[in-house]
Amino acid sequence: IYDAEEKCAVSKDGDASWFALPGVLLWEDFISAEEEAELVSHMDQSTWNLSQSGRRKQDFGPKVNFKKKKVRVGHFTGLPAQSCKLVERMHQEQSLKDFSPVEQCNLDYSPERGAHIDPHLDDTWLWGERLVTVNMLSDTTLTLSLQQGEAELHVAVPLPRRSLLVLSGPVRHTWKHAILRAHISQRRVCSTFRELSAEFLPGGAQAELGSQLLRTALTFTGVPL
């Protein structure tokens, strides 16, 4: 498990300067080659829906209107059965012991479709502190970017095949993240897991709804929406 908090560098005029980057955790070989093949095979047995920027996707999660800040269970039936053992394994890492995902999004990237994802910040009204992604079928690079005055700082985070990536803290809330088209050289499939924000947890304004969503998610009987 690799923690990038004190192991990032930025280069200027050929000289590298080290700086702290809290909130990036990489777990190499999180899944085996056999598990990877099984997971992707199950995904390919379901329909992939066309998404933005050349991606295809499968969603397992509640129905959400982020603009109106409305969420409901809808046709959500839980996370897929194959993810149960992945979540149990996540709990072996100290920083993920209490991670309870309520949503899973599978994405399929292909160089033939020019698939990529533009720099963005994930929602913070519904989704909580940690974003967890399992990277499959090929190596790629996550590009982090931070605007500093008129300049923009970029950090490239290598994502090996079959690794797990956790984004939290400053990297979750202030750094945008992207997968550039140039970093998709062959098919890549990933599963991103999201947890609930404090508003939907015990003591929050929508704790009851959050509890219902979590109970549904963790049945692990879901089909893609």
C-alpha cells in the first residue's frame, strides 16, 4: 500500500521539488488476475450504457438530481454480488475500516472511442469523504490539477492494473482529477465506490434516508440501472 502524502514532486526548469500531497492511497495488486477476469466477465454480461466523452457505464446506486438536491431509492437494488468480497477486503486497510459504499459506478474506457474523463471534482452534498476506485485491464494515469493564481499545477498518479486508489482530504475536495485520452492505450474498466456525506449519516438531516440507502446497497443483490 502506497501513501503519497510525502512522496510527490513537481519539476521546474529540470529541478524536482518535493511537497506533501495528503489523501492519495494506492493499494497495488488489490485483486488477482483471476478476480479481475471474473469481475469484468460479469460486467460484460450486463448492458453497458453510452456515457460522456467516449465512456460506457453501469450504475448501481440511488436516483439523484444533483441540481435540485434530491435523492430517492428508485429502482436501486444494491451493489452487485461480486463487490461484497471487495468491500470486505477494503476493510483490511485501516483508513477504510469503516468504509460503507452506497454507490458503485463501472466505467469502460476504449482508445477507439477516445474515452477519457475531464478534470472535475466529485459532488460533496451526497457523496462523502472517500472515493475508492479499482482499476482493471490496463495501466493508466490519474491526472490531478490545482489552480494556483494564473498557473495550474499538475500531478500524474500512476494507476497500475488491478490496483485500488483512494482519494480523500485535500485531493478529494480541492484538486480536480481526470483521465486523459492520451493515457488510455487499451481497454480499461474501473469500478468507483462512493460513501454517503455527513448529511445522510446518523445525526444528519437526512439520516433516515441514508440508512435506507445503505441497507439497500449492502444487500449486494444489485443489477445495473
